[in-house]
Amino acid sequence: MKTIIVGGGIAGISIANELTKNNQDVVLFDSVKNTASLVAGGIINPIVFRRT
């Protein structure tokens, strides 16, 4: 079964992440490209700020 999520905000991305962890097919639609900033993404995924 494929899940459709409308909205790429924190809630939409969080549920998409959880569903994909459980091997679910997810399609996420958002009307705005690049809605989350690097800082907002770093709150959820601290590895964003790691430098190699």
C-alpha cells in the first residue's frame, strides 16, 4: 500500500520518516520547494551539522 502525505512540514516529514523505517511506500507532496531550513533539519537530524 502506498501512503500519500500532503505537506512537507515537521509533521509531514516526521511521519514519512517513520513510515519508511517500517518499509512503507510514501509519497510526500508539498506546494513549496525547500520548506525546511538547514537549522530546522539539524534539530531533527543532528548529523546535518557534522563536518568531515
